[in-house]
Amino acid sequence: MTRKTVRIAMNGVTGRMGYRQHLVRSLLAIREQGGLDLGDGTVLWPEPVLVGRRDHALKALAERHGLDHWSTDVDAVLADDSIDIYFDAQVTAAREEAIKKAIAAGKHIYTEKPTATGLAGALELARLADAAGVKHGVVQDKIFLPGLLKLKRLIDGGFFGKILSVRGEFGYWVFEGDWQSAQRPSWNYRAEDGGGIVVDMFPHWEYVLHELFGAVRTVQAHVTTHIPTRWDEHGKPYDATADDAAYGIFQLEGGAVAQINSSWAVRVNRDELVEFQVDGTEGSAVAGLRRCRAQHRSATPKPVWNPDIPLTESFRDQWQEVPDNEEFDNGFKAQWELFLRHVALDAPWHWDLLAGARGVQLAELGLKSSAEGRRLDVPELSL
Ligand SMILES: NC(=O)c1ccc[n+]([C@@H]2O[C@H](COP(=O)([O-])OP(=O)(O)OC[C@H]3O[C@@H](n4cnc5c(N)ncnc54)[C@H](O)[C@@H]3O)[C@@H](O)[C@H]2O)c1
């Protein structure tokens, strides 16, 4: 086996996503398994170069994980010819400019979503990357979740017949930060810093719906800020200028309708933090992050509406667990491996910056739909 090193500049690696999911659970996990076997006698060895604003924080991370390279000088890292890939998990508002610089430096690009704060910027990134001839990818982790992979298996196996509707419920209570600290960074609740649940979650819903059920053709959303004041990381109150809940209806190519509630101001009475119920003519399923349960038409009960008598059956118990039948890897790692293969071998890949722009487009149109109080078409994007 020949070992080939791929050097990856990781910007925003001290953040929640950058550290846990991308460094530890993805790139370091690939190193722990001995690298990525390309199947042609080569093993790809990811070499992270930690990039950020605080030297001491980067140094501490590097030391904790036995890494040799970190820098607070993004420009110097981008000027280094030995760096192959630029990865961005910074706060959303800082992303566009950094990716532009990385494209200009000829690096392949892999980035968290949303790729930019507006559609024009997101499309420009896609155009620039294509023009520069670099490879590019956007994190679309949800479709690699065990629950959604099992749901996809049901779809591919024809379980549903004609899919009629998708009902998504996402969210949990994010503490305000006064009497208990908030479990998400405060910039998420400030529009001026790139925050907001629509900008955060609609990009996910776009690719989940698109990949599993059909492209989104229209959007109608009601977006609101339920909690107007929150407390930041230093215990200081601030105005929550960004939306913290969005109630969206999406019409999909092929005729299905999806309705997804997203909220950071809801208490969980579900089995998982996100769940999708899919109803089809032949059967239905409920998929979460890890589990998926199904009910075939032949096993569908026939409830009769009568509030005068107590229920005699437990509807939830009538669903059948869809078995794993395989081992599921971490979704972020699975997508990193596909991207690295794409870079090294030109393996097929379609989660690119144009796909990322579709997510930004849906968020932008969702906000517009809510502001104008009407349903909007979602035009197909091209470069
Ligand atoms: N794929 C997913 O499921 C998922 C989930 C959460 C967040 N995200 C995305 O990942 C990105 C990072 O989110 P996070 O929750 O890890 O955020 P975070 O606040 O925990 O981390 C942000 C990172 O950006 C850096 N940074 C750079 N410029 C900054 C600035 N001006 N102000 C503050 N921090 C700055 C921070 O040092 C830190 O390393 C966001 O774009 C977000 O949309 C994706």
C-alpha cells in the first residue's frame, strides 16, 4: 500500500461542528481506521492543518490530538502549495469571503452549509469554483443518518406506493441563557451575525426533500421569533433579531406535499429531535436520526372517531421497526470519505456548491414568503 497524504486546512475547527463532527468524528476517525483505502493500492492519509483566530485554542486542540500544524494566518495557509483542500466550518457570516480566497488560491473546497448568507453570493461561489476548475462540496449530513438511510431504503424498495405527504418535526427547547446557559452559540439568534432557524435549517430540508422525494417547487412559510430576548456566552442580555421558529409548506416535484416545523422554542414530545412521517398509498413510515418505523397498508388499523370512549389500542405500538441490516458510520465521516474519493479519484459527486446554493435559495425564499405572506415558486438554479 502506498500512503498518500492529503493536507486539509480546517477553518473554524474550534467550533461545535468543526471540532466534534469534522475533526474528531471524521478526519481523525479516518486516521484511526488507518486512512482511506482508495482501492487502487493507495491509502489516503488526511493531514489536518488547524486554522482559526485564537492561537492558544488551536495549539491546545493540536496538542490534544497529536497534530503538528495550526495557524492563525489564513492567507499564509492558502498560499502554501502543499495544502490540497480548504474546509470551512466558521460562523456562516465569515464563510463567503474565506471560500473566495481559497478558490483564488486554487484549493479544492469543502464547506459547512449554508454556503453564503444570500443566493447571489452562493451562486457566485459555485461559478468561481467551476471556473477555477477546483473540486467542491457542501456538507449534507442528514441524508447519511441511519434513520434517513433506512427511509431511503423503503423508498427505493417501492414500499410507499405513491408518496402523498411528508411531515417533518424538528426542534427542541434552546435555553434563553439567563437561569440556565444556552446550548447553542448566541450568533444563531442574531440576524446580523448570520443567525436564524430558516437560514440554518431550510438548507437541510432542501436536500433531504430533493434527494428523497423530489425537488422543491414552491415554498410557503410562516417565520417568527418566539423568544425576543436571550443571554449570550458572557451572561449579557441581547435582542434575538433572528427567527427561532419556521412553519413551512413545500410542494415537491412529483406532487407530494411536505410540511416541516422547525423550532428552537418547542419541548420535545417525540422519540427523536427530528422526525419525518411519510404517508404513501401502500404504506407509511416515521424516520428519525437513528430509527425508522413502518406500517404497511395491510397492517393499518381502522380507527373510528368517537371521543366518548377511551382508546383501546396503542397506535404507536402498531408500527414495525425497520432493521439496520448493516453498520452505519457517522454521517459526516461518510460524506468526507466520498468527497476525498472525489478529489483523489474523480469519483462521482453531486453535493457541490450549486447544490449548496439551492439550500440558500430555499432559505431566502422561505423568509421572503413569510415577509410577504404568500406562496412562492422555487425556480430551478443553473450557473
Ligand atoms: N451540518 C450541520 O448539521 C450543522 C449543524 C450546526 C451548524 N452548522 C453550520 O456550521 C457552522 C458553524 O456552526 P457552529 O454551531 O459550529 O458554530 P460555533 O459558534 O460553535 O463555531 C464557529 C467557529 O467559527 C469561528 N469564527 C470565525 N469567525 C468568527 C466570528 N466572527 N465570530 C465568531 N466565531 C467565528 C469560531 O472561532 C468557531 O471556530 C455554521 O455555518 C452552521 O450553519 C451545520
